[in-house]
Amino acid sequence: MSGRAQLMWDEAVTGYDFGPGHPMDPVRLGLTMRLVEAFGLDRALDVVSAKSAGASTLRLVHRSDYIDAVRRASADPKSAEASYGLGTEDDPAFAGMHEASALIAGQSVGAAEAVWRGEVRHAVNFAGGLHHAMPGGAAGFCIYNDAALAIARLLELGAERVAYVDVDVHHGDGVQAAFWDDPRVLTVSLHEHPRTLFPQTGWPEETGGTAAEGSAANIALPAGTGDEGWLRAFHAVVPELIEAFAPQVLVTQHGADTHFEDPLAHLAVSLDAQRAVAESCHDLAHRHADGRWVALGGGGYAVVEVVPRSWTHLVAIAAGRPIAPTTEVPEEWRHHVYAKTRQPAPYRMTDGREPHWRDFEGGGYDPADRLDQAILATRRAVYPSHGLLP
């Protein structure tokens, strides 16, 4: 296996554009890639553009009638069919929608193939992580579910155990649904509680279908959870489940919308904690999956202040060139940001936080604390299926 990492990138992914005023502004992708380049990370890994996902690949997860509906809406946005979730406020139809969505899906599938075949240890597609798309419909800014497609391709190639960890602020519902009855896939989602956020799923009681009990784990966090609680919840559940499941590949989704500046959600996580979780995912891949790690982007709507820095940290970690949080952001990138957006760019790769957390096992459980209640609810629901004590 090559020791190098791979970054999936094609400028055409910025064509995934729902139009002016939509929160999913593709400028976040271009700004991230320019920051990656400003730090010279593009020279520390292989930058690759994979081919778009074809119909046979898309059908690994999506129904043929839905793919046909996306193609029709892509050719004529006015013909978009709301019964497929297209042409809605969340997912407006736009010309070239199929092509842009299939390209992003192809990048994630290509990343999975390269990791499985041993061409690279780690592969990143920060344009991916579109985890809400369902087999038969668009949802939550997502047309094709590239994360589920990458996992499905790994299974097709012979993988017997794939673990998926999703730390986006929204529940990874589309990926969970795709593998609900498949014991070969463990899906773990750490997200804001469904009472207060779309898609209103991801309750701890959702633990997989009858054929795959314990294959889904959901940690539903109270609104307002910050660094300490977020990290405490992650470390109280994710490492033990990954160790017990013993995956051959780890696929992770790193939506940056947990951040306290994100306009669409209610957690209060810093860039520094996001970086810490990316480091932990990297470590889990090496401890339990022979280093096989596919890392994806996801949500994130503070498109200048947060997303580019968060995902550049992710790329740097995968490349084996982690960036110290106190590092200054390159001046050339700050000038580019202003020229592109007329917004000021951040000056450092940190929010000035030093994340820490109390270990759940050794730090004590507070029965009156809503965060600890959420952690324990997940452990009680899913741990017995893996032979673990809650």
C-alpha cells in the first residue's frame, strides 16, 4: 500500500450550484482548494480527478426512476418533479444538476476504490458527504448520496465490514437508510437532537433492521452542545464501537456545520474541536482498519470563516502534514477570499480554543446532565449487540 494520500478534486464540482441565496454556496469548495494550495498540501499528496459515476454505479444505491428524474430536471429544470424531492426550496433544479452530482459521486467512489485497492492509505473528497439523498429522492441539499455509493462500491469490491462515522450536525439519514438491513456496514452518526433539527431522525432507538440489529448508532446531542460535550460524546461511543466492529475500511463524513458560527444549526463547536475529531478518525483508521480511510466533506454554511479552514485541516491530517492551529493563514489566500467574496478572511487556523473533555468511563456519569443522558441512551441501545457493556 502506498504511504501517500489522495485528494479528489475537479474544478467542475463547483458546478453543484443551487443558485444565488442558497446556503450550499459552491464558493466554499473553491476557497477550500485554494487554501489547500496556499499551504502547499497539493504537493504532499496526489490530486486526482475521478470519472463521473455512471448509471450502473448510481444504481448501487439509487432507483433507476429517480436517476431518470434527475436527468430530466438537469436538462430542463422547469420540469423538475417534486415527488422526487427536486425543484424544492432545499433542492432547486438547475441545468447540469445530474452531471455535477454524478461527478461528486464519482470522486467519492474513486476515493473508495483507490483505498481498497491499496493505491493509497487515505483519500479525501471534501466536495462529497452528501448524506441526505435517499434511494428514490433528493433531500437536504443532496441529489446523489456519494457517501453511500462509496460504501456500496467497497462492498461490491469485496469488503466485508465497512464503518461509517458521520459528525455533521445533521443526522446521516440517507446512509443509514441505504444500509439499514446490511450487517456489513456500521453507521455511526453524532448530530444535533432530532427534536430541534432537520431531518428529525437519528434517535438512539434507531439501531438497524431486524437483519442487522446494532448496525446503526445515533448520538443525539442537545442544542447548544459545545466542544467539551461534543468530544465527550464522540469518545464515549465511537472508538469502542469501531474497535468491536473491526472494519476493513473507515469512511467518515466531516460536515463543518457543527460550528458555533454556522447559520443553520444550534451546536457550539469550534474549529479546533473539529480538527481534533479529524485527528481521532485518522487514528481510528490506523488502529482498526489498517489505515484505510476515506474522508468526505458535508454540510457547512459559514462558507468563508469556517469551511475552508476545517477541511484544509482534514486534508493536512490525511496528507501527514498536520497544520498547527496557531499557524497564520497565508496572506495570498486572504486576498483571494476578499477578491472572490468581498468578505474578510480569518487570520489563523484556529478559533483560539484548546479542546478537552472528561472521559465518560473515568470521568463520572451525571444522571441530571442531558448530554450524559444522550450518551447513555445510545450505549444502552446499541452496545449489547456488539457484546459491550453500556
